[in-house]
Amino acid sequence: MLNERMVGLGSQRSVIRELFEFGKIRKAEVGEENVYDFSLGNPSVPAPEAVNETAVKLINELDPVVLHGYTSAQGDAGVRQLLAESINRRFDINCTADQLYVTVGAAAALCCCLTAVCNPGDEVVVFAPFFPEYKVFIESAGAVMRMIPADIEAFQIDFAAFEAAINEKTKAVIVNSPNNPSGAVYSEETIKKLSAILSAKSAEYGEPIYLITDEPYREISFKNTVVPYVPKYYDNTLVCYSWSKSLSLPGERLGYVLVPEKVEDRALVYAAVAGAGRSLGYVNAPGLFQRVCAMCADLTSDISIYETNKEILVKGLREMGYHVVEPGGTFYMFPRTLIEDDIAFCEKAKDFNLLIVPGSGFGCPGHFRISYCVQTEMVERSLAAFQQLADFYKKN
């Protein structure tokens, strides 16, 4: 008999992917220029030219047997050294190569961390709105997800609800800042308060509660928004990173886990992460792009385009009567729907060829996600469709 849970996961796409597939069909019917597809978080700006140049240089100059051969399971030693040096330069911490485990993107990094620290029945806390795949990752690690409802005024943390949810089964907390889907950036005050609570609860229960940071959007922040580096505030932090968004390389699937030096029993935790990678089949991330990402680790794509798109949408939607919490980063925003039923609202949006994702899938009904990593010209043209959607509800 098959694993029914796996059959279910494989038989049904996520809501986001379903909408993306609908968009392809709709574009074929009415023309791509007439569909405003805000479904998928696929970067619309190219990778820095240095990324392509580095890849070509490696292909031309490195021995193909080495370039395309296996690396160490945890990543090439030279790659990890370059990454450690980059992290130390940017965040002023004492990171070494032996604290890094190179992964197949942030998803693999999260799965390695969750599998490493969780035992069956443990609980992992997430804060709504959250990336829907967290539930899949947590349950695959044998744990139970505990969701903290959203603070919909600022998308920071509802600390009263958080403290009430922590118990002796709490093994880890996941934070995603800058956040998908809200675009919110947790302030230093929020991180400090979160760290203090976790430190106190860890002491109360006699073992660490791990803070797992999911950071693929770290470099995409706007204006003077500061993204706190969590390991500087809380010792038992595991960092999950990806170059999918910062270097516009989602299809290359490269990231890492960092187990900082202050993590309690750091060597054992690192061994558990490595063991999880082995168990899940995630050893030896793609060798070429290990080297490319390490050599380009200090670079970012041109995020100014995302900020331009954000400014157009925030101004335009607010003038139409939508309630929008302005994003501090990412290329997402999470306005409130104009009716209580966000799923019905997003279905109606399709009548105007607007493809937006219901907030219910992110644990936050009554909202919708706009993924504005698209061409600015499309953002500008989409405003008329958002206006038509608003007018429909004003009349009805």
C-alpha cells in the first residue's frame, strides 16, 4: 500500500502553483499582455552579470572532472571558506567553514534543520502569515505545527499569543523576515523580545528551543529598513539561506545552513544537520553553482525595480480603498480583501484577469498576496483591473 500522505501531496499542487498554471492557460486564450499574473515569486530581474561571467570562467578554466564531480557531502571546503568570510564581513560574527552546510536551496536547509532537531510529537511554532510549505516540512520531520495568529496591523509578532503557545513540547520556532507573503521586516525590538522569551522558556524547560531563520529575502529590503541578523541576538539560532532571490537564481537551488558558534552543543547540532541531509538525500549540492554562489556571495541583483513596483502598487491600491501594510522588503505585499471571503475575492479577480493568491493558504484569511516581481509596465497596466475589482464590490 502506498503512503497516502505522499499521494495526497503529489496529486495536488499548492494554491500558488495552481494559479500559475491557470495563468498560462488564460494567457493562451486572451494574450499574455491582457493577464496580470501576480501569482509566483519568480524573480523578474536578471542575475548580476558577474554570475554568468563566473560560471563561464569556471567552465572554461576548471578541470571538468573536478567541476562536475562530487564535492564533500556538506559542500566544497573552499566554497564554505569563501562563504564564511563573506558572512563575517557583512555581519561581523565569527563564522568558520565548519559551521556551514551547503544545501539544495532554503527548502532543503529548513528540512535539514527540522529533521535534525525534532523528534516525533515535538512542536514547531510559526507566525502567520507564513509560507505554506512550512507545514509540509514540519510534519515530514514528525513534528506538529503550532500557528500564532497574525498581527494584521503591522505583521510583527503577537507576543501574548506566542507566550501562551509555548510549552514543554516546543522544539523550534521559525521566523521569516523579510516575510513571504506580507513583506514585513521584524524590527530589532521584535527580535530582542522574541529572543528574551525563548531564552527564558529554554531555561524553564531545561533544553534549548531553536530559532530557525528562513532568509531567502534578506537582501531585498527598502529605504532604510534594517534586517536584524538574528544570531547576534539569540544563541540557539540556525540560519537557513538561499541565493534564489538575492542573486535571482531560483532554478539553481543553492543555499546553506549556518550553525553559529554559540549554539549549545554546536558540534552535535551540526552533526544532526549533516545526518538529516544524508537521511533526506540532500548531500552534495550542485557543484558548479556552489562555486558560483560562493564567489558572488557579496553581490545582489538590482532590487530597485522591486521597490519601484512596490511604490506604484501601495499608492495605487490605497487610493482605490484597499488597506495595505507597506512592505519593508521582499517582492510581496498582503492587502486586505474587500470582502471577508478571500478565496471568493481572488476567484472574482480572475474575471478581470488578475491573478492574486488568497491569504487563507498563508494562515491569514481576509488578505491576498501580490507577488510583484514582474515588469513595471505590467504593474502600471494592472491598476485598471484592480480598480475594476474594487468597483465591482462597491456596487455590490
